[in-house]
Amino acid sequence: MNAAAKDAELPAGAGIAPVFGELVGQEAVTSQLVRAVAASASDDPAASGMTHAWLLTGPPGSGRSLAARAFAAALLCERHGCGECPSCHQVAAGTHADVLFVRPDGLSYGVRQTRDLVLRAAAAPVYGRWRIVVFEDADRATEQAANALLKAIEEPAPRTVWLLCAPYADDLPTTIRSRCRLVNLVTPRTSAVADVLVREGVAPERARAAALAGQGHIGRARRLATDEEAARRREAVLRVPSQLGSIGDALRAAAGLVKAAEAEAAAVTEELDEPERLALRRAFGEGSTGKGVATALRGGAGALRDLEERQKSRATRLKRDSLDRALLDLAAYYRDVLAVQVGAPVELANEPRADDLRQLAVTAGASTTVRRIEAILRCRQRLQANAAPLLAVEELTLALM
């Protein structure tokens, strides 16, 4: 029996370490990682089922990065992921000396950054048994960066573990994914996401509506349930189908959709940027007194400029990602319309707007709805190819007419 089959046989929740507790609806994945953690403690980890390179895949919001972080904590914890020791807390906070957390700040991750990462990853562990690299959005690596990464995975340092995260295995070159053990996360069930929100204090009805709207993306569902402005911006996107009476209406709807996505990105950017700037200033002594503080602050000016450049690059990516999320919300809306038209017994992402769905469903045939969904997907492809956002969305809203 192969390892995957054994993982599937493990009862849900059996022997699950506390650090994996936040993974929602990923019982099979958790079991697989728990087995690997147990194998890592043996005298011959490779022979027992541990390996040096992992590829964690799954749709946005499924918990790829959360799973990688929990796996890293469990590998470094003397109790295999107790969630309470200093090591577990440091991994959770992103401050553990033996864990490198990597995420592209911009639209891609370059070869120079990757070469520097490979050198740092090859260093011996400071405290734990492993040196671990958690590489989020590994699919954003350029071709040259991927080649540099391949070299490190082909000839790994003896105590280095690579945890690559990407939406789909096909997003990475065959040469890399063939050398990694694949871990497939699934889209969490609506009920599982809603249960998490309820435990966090959200009213059950609101939790279910947010879970449906989040379409398995836990972070997105949480934001829609707790942030009124985010919920209103999503409502603005879902009003687009009813605002396409004329060419002028279509152009105004396009501008509104882009504006809503930019507002969403700005809100997320502000949440991320200010704590980073504050932490950096404190690291260089701002707010302190004494000899040498002024010199330290001057020395931190260059670091602050570097941080601001990375934040600008991230803001650009967040704008693209927010617009893509808005298009996915729009595609889900038309998918619900199609489900109503054909009488499909499926869960509707926009269940609270059932009356609006039925009203739109009678205005056109199912083939028209399919063409509208295809137009949204084409728009997403053009944006991924760096088309001007407003022009691409204007073309889309005209097509939706």
C-alpha cells in the first residue's frame, strides 16, 4: 500500500497536533503531514517517509500557507506541534531563526532574490533539526528564478526542507514538481467555514452568507463577515449585471468595478503597511532615547526606503488580485444564474440574492449566460497578461450587454 493510501486510511483527527487545528476541512492533508512529522524524528527520515521538498497546492483561501506554517512548526517542535512552546510561537509569529518565510512582494519573484534565498536556505539550522523555507506563491517565480530553485531542490542541503505553495501543481515547471511530494488541499465545505466564523462570534445567518460568498476562501469569508465596507464593495460588484442598459451604463459600471477593486486593495494595503513601517522604526530605535539613537535612525532611513519600495510593489499586486477577486465574484454570480436556468441542484454562492438571480435568469437563455461567463474569464486572462485594467473591464461590461 502506498503512503497516500495509508494517509487516507487514518481516521480524521487521529493524533492531530494542535498546530494543525486551524486548518479547516483538510483532514486528509493534516493526516499526511502528521505522518511526515513522525517520520522526521526517525534515525533515517527519508526511509521513514520524510522528504526535503514539498509542494502544497489548493485553491485560494484553502489554507496552503497555513498548512505550510503548521508543518514547519511541527517539524521543529520537540512535541511535534504542541502549539504552546517557544518554538511553535516563534514559527507562528514568523520570527523563528530556522524558518525562512518567502513571498513575492510584486507580480513576480526574480532570479537574484532566489539565488540569495538558496544561499540562506543552505545554512545549518540554528536551534532545530531542520532549516525550513516556506515559499508562498511559488508560481510567481520567473523562469530564471525557477531554474535557480530547481538546482537547490536537485542538490539539497542535508537539513533543509522546502515547502512550496501554489494554487495548482501545473503552475510550476515539471522539473520542480516532479522532485516534490505533492500535498493537495481542497476547497473547504461551506458548513466548515461557517462553523469557524460562528466560533469567532459571527451570527450564524451572517456566517453562512459570508461562507457562501467566500467560495471556500476562509480569509475572504472572514473579511466579508466582519468588515462592512468589504461587504458593501462586493455588493457593488454584484450590481453590475443590473446596470448594463446602455453603452454609457456599461462604461460607468466598468469604472465602478475597477474603483471597488482599488478600494479593496487600498484597505488591505493600509492594514499591512503601517505595522511594517512601525516595526522597522522601532527596530532602529524610534521612540527611544540615549546615545547612538540618532545615528541608528539615520542608518534606518535606507531600510525604510527599501521597505517602501517593496510595499509599492505589493500594492500593485494587490490591486491586480483584488480586481481578479471581483471578477471571480461576478463569474460566480452568473454561474448561479446558469444554475437557476438549468435547474441544477447545486449550492448557490449568492443564495441570499435568489430573487435577483431568478429575475436575471428569465431575461436570457443559458447559452447567453455561458458566453457571459466566458467573457469574464477572457478578461481575467487579459489582466494576467498586464492589459490596462480599465480598458479590459470596459470591454468586458460591453460584452456582458
